[in-house]
Amino acid sequence: MQEKIKTHNPLSRNQISPFEALPGIFRQTLAYTRDTMLCFFHLNKGADIPLHNHPNVQIGYIIKGKVKFLSEYPTHEFIATLGDSYIFDKHEKHGANAMEDTDLIEVFHPYRPEYEPQL
């Protein structure tokens, strides 16, 4: 049986050092289990996330700022701003360009082991 992981409750974002995942893209991995993971991201204006995909469903919510989300299909591209939510299905190709300094939260299912904090 696989060991069950779970972060402690409560977990404050202030306790977690940001990790620069890509130039200008900072991630803080918050609460998670092996099933689901919650992350906070800060994107500096002009930062890019290249087109990619992964086996995780990704759901997000814009707290502050403006992001253009990219797709392999130009008709699927969109701009998200304060209060907008979005979803990318597993294996759906997507990327992003931060049009402003942006804060957002994202949930991944299943969790992304590569996003586990390195202690």
C-alpha cells in the first residue's frame, strides 16, 4: 500500500519560500495529498510559460493581474483577469504570458510530485 501524504493543517503561505520555477515565475506549494495539490503562483509581467502538457487536470483562479493563456489551437487562447477561473484537462497543451504582475492559485489532480517542497 502506498504511503498516504498530507500537509499539516493549517498551512500558511507566509511559511513557504517561493521557488522560481521559470524566470519570473514563482511557485509556493500549499496543501496537498497524493490526490490533489494547491499552489500559489506569482508571475512577473512579461514572464512566459512555454506550451506544455501534463497528466494532471489544472484548475486556476486569478487573484490579481492579467494573463494570456496559449494553446496549440489559436482559437482556444484567452485572456484571464481578476476573478476569472479556468481549467485545462489532462494532456491539454497550454502555456501563458503574464501581461501584468499576476497572482493566481491552481489546483492539480492528481498532485504533481515534482512540485513537492524540497526540505
